[in-house]
Amino acid sequence: MDPVAPPDLAAALDSMWTKFLPELRERVAILEEANTALATGTLSVELRAKANAAAHKLAGVLGTFGLTRGTVLAREAEIVYSGEPDTDPVEAAHLQEIAAGLQAVLASRK
């Protein structure tokens, strides 16, 4: 919780966080699925687009909640998934680290 936010605003943000948390977790799961597919060389164009959209939305929502680290991580994933369809599978390890970082960011906001 932001220490300078008025109590009503803080409560509203907490309520919104609780409401959107399942959706945020689902978006991270999409990134994890895409990462696995990339690592095994089975990443489809559809899943790439889905991962790109999930990363884009995560970046925006996490920024709304002041979770700058999450926004930075999500933007990194978005950049990779907006690239060429033949992204190097070696990048999958970095993308797994990004997904783990995003999970940690979600867990850090209570």
C-alpha cells in the first residue's frame, strides 16, 4: 500500500487488486506457456500474439498499481513476443526468469 495514499484511495486500490489478481495470474500463465513452447520450438503464431497481448496488458496494469519492476519485466516480454516469429529458443530461459519475476511481483503486493 502506498504510504501517502488517502485511506479511501488505498482501500479502493486494494479492492481493485483483489478483483484483478486472478486475471493477472492468468496473463503470467500465458507467458509461461509461451515460454515453454518457445523453448521446445513449438511456439505458434497464435500463442506468440497471445503472449504479446498478455505482456502488454500486464505492463499497463502493474504500472497502475505502482509496481514499476513488474511493468519493466512485462515490457521486456512484450518486446520479445512482438519480434520475429523465429525468436531464438535460447531466449526462453530469459523469458522464464521474467515470468518468475512477474510471479514475485504479484506475490509482493498484498
